[in-house]
Amino acid sequence: MKNFIFIFSLTLLFISCSSSSSKEEKQSFKVMQFNIWQEGTMVPDGYEGIINQILEAGADFITLSEVRNYHDTRFCDRIVESLKERGETFYSFYSYDSGLLSRYPIIDSTTVYPCLNDHGSAYRALINMNGQEVALYTTHLDYLNCTYYDIKGYDGSSWQKRPPMTDMDSILTNNISSMRDDGMKAIIEMCKEDRANNRIVLIGGDFNEPSHLDWIENTSNMFDRQGLVVPWTVSSMLAGEGYIDTYREIHPDPKTHPGITYPSDNELMPTNRLSWTPEADERERIDFIYYAPFPRLKATEAVVWGPNGSIERNERIKENTEDTFLIADGVWPSDHKGVLVTFTFD
């Protein structure tokens, strides 16, 4: 009888420990935003560089900017096949201007904001991640009326020199003359359905616009910002709807962790191919990964994926910040740096 009680107690202990262990198990996944600079065509061996960087980053979801489908090719199909040849399975669909890759099966895909006259684009993939539906949005927002350049002394559509724009009404009016806010409105509207249907919502892209979380009082004299604090439109829209900027969630101080993603140094290219403003400091964080609050979902790590060099006033410089920069060996294929974010979900 004593032996039976002992064995029964051990069984209960094992069940209890197994249950506790199961509850504590957390699923981890990574999301990467990657502007691939015209599909890597601007840099020698750039396409192979894209493949290598994706493989090394180990991301599960990748949002791509500057998908062009050159020479009647379907870029996302091509990159899926190249990754398959390297032993990695990804899923995608046909898109233009922005695109995405997923390690998990895609249930459905939608054009959220079609690319017309190069004024930006957005797409959504509905994904089955081990039984949890994920709505992954990829966007490359309008690059014209790029008002942060006007502030730094260059026209944000022609990139010709001009007096710095410092009047706040003029700044905000000029900024919404772009189609960036229109693209983000379309994303936010479609996201309402996803959030109502208990889906994880992720948004990645090159916004071609800084964040209001970066242009604050203690950074107003950095990067030729003319002492200004600017409530940038797109990031303010997302914050108003409760979306979380992953990089700023992990690294809340933009002075110690500016997270610059553009313009990136690229040792294979001359500086005049990397910079639009040879006499100004155009460095900004314009590549983002956002998510909607969701039970048991948390961003735990955010790094800049790319070289720690940037271009400042047409010169190559090293970033002297507390940001973490990671990069694979070999060719860096872009004039941007990427963003890589790790999430846990239990």
C-alpha cells in the first residue's frame, strides 16, 4: 500500500510539473523590415546579399520595400525559390512596391493600398501560425513631399537646396500633401477587422517619414532638426489607434538609441549614390515594425539589422550610439538598414 501511495504521489507530481512547464512554454518569433533597394540591383551581387541577410537574420516574417518585379519576373516567387534552394521554406504572393515573406502558411492575401504612380503601397497576408491567425501588413509609403528634408534645407520632392522649413503649420500641411497618411489610413481601417477577429496584427515598412517619438525636445538639435519637435503624421495616427512602435518600446530614449535606418553606409557604393543631401545630415529612423496590443504578446528585443556606418553630409561615419547593429557576412545589398524584432507569445 505504501508503494502504491508513493507511486501515485510521484505521478501527480509529474502531471503537475508537466502542466506547469506547458503553461510556461513561450513561442518566439522574429519580424524583419528590409528595404532591399530595387531588389538588390543597385549593388553588385545584391540579390545574393538579400538571400544571405534573410537567412542569417532568422526572421519568421519579413516585410520588404522596393519590390519592382523587374524584367517581368515575380520577385517574391523568385526569392522564395532561392530560399528553398538553401533549405528554407517561405510563403509569399505576387505584389508590387512592397512585399512579404512568411515561414508559416498564408491563408489569404489582400491588396490594401495599390501602388499608383509610385505613391506607395500596402498588402496584407493572413497567416496561420500554429493555429493562431496573424495579419501581417507590409507597406512602402509615398516618398514624395518628404517633409523632413524640407526642414533640413532640401526640397522633399526635388531634393534641391532650399531654406529650412521651420514653421509648424507649413510642415504639417506639406507633410499631409503626400499620400503617406492615405496609405496608413487604409491599413488602419483594414486592421479593425483583424483586431475584432482576435488576430495578431503586425505592420512593417519603410514609411519615408520619421516618428514623433524621435523628434522630441532632447533630440531637437540632432540630425539638423532645427530645434523642432514635430508630431509626425503617420506615427501619430498609429499611436492614436493604440499601435506600438517596437523599437521605441524596447529602446525608449531616442537620444541614446536613435535607431537610424537611412541613409546606410554601403562600402560597395560611392557616397553620392547613398545620400540625397550632400550638405545636410539626413539621418533618420524611417523603417518600422509596429504591432497591436494582444494578450500574451510581447516584443522582447529590437536591433538594427545592417552596418553601423551611415552617411552624414556625404561622408561615411560610424554611429556612436547604444543601438545594437547586427549583420551577416558578405554583401550588404541596400542603402537602408533593416529592423529585426523578436516577439514572445504564450
